[in-house]
Amino acid sequence: MKTHPNNKISPDAGLEEQAWVWLRLLHSGDVRQWDLDGFKRWVRTSPQHQAAFSAVRHHWELVKSASGAMAPVAAADLGITEGKKNNPRLAKPGRRLFMGTAITAAAAAAVAVVHPPFGLWAAPGEWGADDRTVIGEQRSFELNERVQLTLNTQTSIRRQVVADQVAGIELLGGEAAVDLASAGRVFSVSAGVGKSTSSEGRFEVRYLEGKVCVTCLAGTVSVSHPAGERTLTARQQTVYDRRALSGIAMIEPQLISAWRHGEIKFNEVALGKVIDEINRYRPGKVVLMNDAVRNKPVSGSFYIASLDLALSQLQRSFDLQARSLPGGLYLLS
């Protein structure tokens, strides 16, 4: 929980996102009784939930007030009157109001650019990528005679060329698998502040939300980081961010690499994290609005090509209500 100096509760970004979804649904004109019941359960979950909804409702009212004040001005400027009413002409909005509106719009646009909604376009850090996959797309191709590269969904890379040869890639975001057909020159994958190198074998690098996960499937992989180095062998993994490098952990390759065979697999993974992973592959967005089940464990395998079926299975397993809205928005409450 976050607090301000005046001891008011400050909701986190995740709860505010959920609150915006609830607010849009409640103002959609198509609210069902179970929607209202779900909302009541959600908002009563904690003081943070109540604070999140109060914050977005306050912002909503400000936007409505601004829109309502400006609409009659536009009508008056056009000389439009309604019936025989003698409505007083409102003064034109001053430069300060105009500038305030412009600044608000510019700020909203900046947020949208830095954090593209639903992955509809690349974030600034991924601009200028040599290769990129979109939501749900996977692509495999040869970089040279001995390097096979597979890009998972929403992945961007830049090729690193030395002496007219692709000697490595910079992973800007997403997940990439490297298969080296034979021993030879070192191939590298840079991601964040670290670099992974190998001269033979198979390895995968996943770079999401500032965290990098390096997995060795065969051969050896050396991971260099400002905090140290790790050497991985088959079935080993390490994780780093900009500040720290973890130790070495043993992994099950069939879970980590399932995406290369059209599946995503989970073993005792929290439902909230399962939903996050599904959102990487599915157009639109799934929003889990029932925090009571967010940390419930999930084990199973889902086909990437039929994730809506997976969502139906999760809905039944956790006794959730499901609601599909335009734009691929899918609510679980």
C-alpha cells in the first residue's frame, strides 16, 4: 500500500487499470445484475480498491465537466439555437483553457506512445528493429548457415553485424530462441544491461518488463552482467535486471520451450500471471477483476491457437463470470 504525506491511500497502477474497466462498463448502458454484483465484490475487497475507483471516477467527472462546458461553446460559435429558447451565449474559452486542454491531450498521447495499449504498436525502445513479430505471431529463420533464430510473439530485435556477418542480436523486447547447428564463432544476444554468448548449443532469452531470463537447453551459455557472470549448461537458467543477477536454477525444458510447439504450459503458477501470459499471445486484453482468485495456482497446458477455449476453462475452474466487449476486451470477475 502507498500513502501520501496527508495519509490518504494512493492506489497502484494495476488497480487503477481495473477501476477504469469497471467504470467504462458501468457507463456502457449494458450493465447486467451480475456485473453489478461483481463490481460490488471488487470495490469492497480493500481500501486500495475503493481508493482506485474513487480516483478514476474523480478524473472521469472532470473530463465530463470539461466536455460539457465546451460543447455549448462550439454550438454557439456556429450560431446554433435550440427551438425558441433564449439561451445566453457563453463566452469563448480563453487561451488558458485551450492550452490546458492541449497539454492534457499531449500528455495522454505521450503516455500512449511510451505504453502502447494492448501492444498495438512498438514502444519507443523497439523503434528501428530489424525484425519484429506482432501479437500471436511466431517466426523462425536462418541468420546464417549455422544460426537458426525463432522469435516468439511481440518480439523485436536488431541484428549486430561484424565484417558483413551477423554475429549476434540485440533483443529489444520479447523472447528469442537461438539454435546453433555446430561449434564455431561465438553468437551473442544482448538484452538490457547483460549479454549472453555461446559457440554451440541451444538457448533462449526472454526480456519482459525490465527482467531478462536466460535458459540453456543444450551446450553452454555465458551470461555477463555488471554484477557478475554465470555459465549455464543444459537445463539451467538465470535471471537479471538492471541492478542484480540471480544464481543458477534448474528448469524443465518442456515447460520453458512449450511456446515453440504452439503451447503454453504452467505448473503451479498464479492465475494472475497466467492471464498476463495469455495476454501476450491474444489480441485485445483479458482483465482479471476478481482479486480473490488472483494468486490461485494453475497447472495445465493450453494451445496458443485456441486461447479463448483456455479462458473458458479457467472461467469454469475458478467459478468466474465472463464478459466479452468490443476490441477483444474480455472481463473475468
